[in-house]
Amino acid sequence: VQTSSGDPFKPKRVMVIGGDGYCGWATALHLSNKGYEVAIVDNLVRRLFDHQLGLDSLTPISSIQDRIQCWKSLTGKSIELYIGDICEFEFLSETFKSYEPDAVVHFGEQRSAPFSMIDRSRAVYTQQNNVIGTLNVLFAIKEYREDCHLVKLGTMGEYGTPNIDIEEGYITITHNGRTDTLP
């Protein structure tokens, strides 16, 4: 395990934004298992969206609190939890000051293109959430943890739309004389 720059005996602290989601949860478990100190930051809004739309997950998903407790009982390792919205800079600032991460893995975005196309308000929410949340993370790092590393994973929609349709399902691509069909 790499150690924190401030204390050679203290494990690195990683903040996983969007840790209640599919990728965030798996990343938090992996890092915790590798010996990193891990904190999850999430506003739990994905669960609210599913409820509002009358949707259920294909696989029932326990609450983040129950999953964190289960992880601790199985491994003895703790994962901290901060529930709040990274679009609210005051919340994010307090979280950064409290946790003092050495690295941030940022999955905290509304990830569903179909959700963003339901209506104007959901399209606006998606843009505000994804862009302002990311800007807030960048400014929190600049203001509170200048040496913090950032791993940012998201959709190409946050940087603009390419000059091709963004397909749902599969797309056939030809590049440098080779063709393949990709999800």
C-alpha cells in the first residue's frame, strides 16, 4: 500500500465520489481490500430516480449503509460515508477538509442518457449535475488538497457531442481499415 505523503506509516486516503453506484462501489471495495483508507461520497439520487420512475434494479441492491456494514463484518475494514451533493460546494469543502483525501476517484455523475432525454428538466439536471459537480471537485482539490490526485470517469456527453449519433445498444465502427461492432 502506498502511504500518505504527510505520514509514511499512514495509508493513502481515497475518496470515491459516486460510491453507491455500480462502478464506485466496486472501486471502493477494491481499494479498501488493497489497504487504502476509503471514503464514499454520494447523494443517493440514483435510488430516488429509480423510485420516481417506478423502476427496480435487476438485482436487489442493499442500502449503502448496509453494504458498508457487511464489508466491515467480512473484512474488518471500515469505509467512511459522506452523504451529500457535490454540486453544493459547502458540503464538498467540508468533506475535503474532514477527510483530507490523497486521491479522488470521481464517478459522481448522472449516467443515464435515456434519463436525460425524458424531458427538459432532466436534461438540465444532468448537465448541471455533471458539469458543476466536476468543477466543484476541481476547485476543492485546488483549495484544500493541492497534491491530491484525480481519476475522473464519465461520459463523452460532458465534453460535447461528437459529429456522430451516440447509439443505444451497438454501433459498427470502421477505423484504419478495420471494422468491429461495439456496445
